[in-house]
Amino acid sequence: MLQGFKQFLMRGNVIDLAVAVVMGAAFGAVVTSLVENLVTPLIAAIVGQPDFSAIAFSVNGSKFMIGRFINAIVSFLLIALAVYFFVVVPVNALMARMRRGEATPDPTTKACPECLSDVPIAARRCAFCTSVLTK
């Protein structure tokens, strides 16, 4: 029983997942620090008030802290923007640069001239309309 558990742990994808979780948490801390220490003070310098936590209303003695919710939404949007511009855009540019020299793969299907459905290149008859296909 322990041998099976050891094989499960050493399979590779479990270790990869553990590394990804740790790296994700570390990256989350870096992005949160970027937003809290650089972006939010910049917004405060431009707008004058970076914090909406004072906004609230009461109904029958229950206090609704809508400002904290607005802070959470603003923080989420800022983090999403930071991740997009500092991670997604550079990775997409890098992947496009790596794919620049690759040739496009040969097509595996062709269009039937009668019904316009996709059929395999080697097909002699359309599977949908049964018309004879020319090469």
C-alpha cells in the first residue's frame, strides 16, 4: 500500500502541481505588493483617495460596508491588469517569436464542393452528401 502511494507521489505531475502552487502563491505576493505599494499610491496621487472603506450604509442596525467591497473589486482589477501586462503579454510575445520560424502544418481536410463540409484529404466520397470528390 505504501509502495503505491510512493509511486503516486513520484509520478511527476504531483510534484509539478506542488511546485506550481508554491510559485503561484509567491507570484501572488509579488503582484499584491506591486498593487499595494506602487499602483494604489499612484492612484492616490492622481485621484486623492485610494481607499473607499469609509463608504457604508445601515439598514435596521445592520451595517453594510460597501466601500470594502469596492476596494476588493478595485484590487482585483488592478491585480488582473498587472498580471495581464507583466505576464500574459510578454509570454504571448515570446511564444509568437518562438513560433515565427515554424512552417504551417499540411492540411488534413478539404471542403466538399457540393455541401461544403470538411472531409479527409484522402476521401473519394463525401461522408455527408455522398458526392464523388475530385483530387
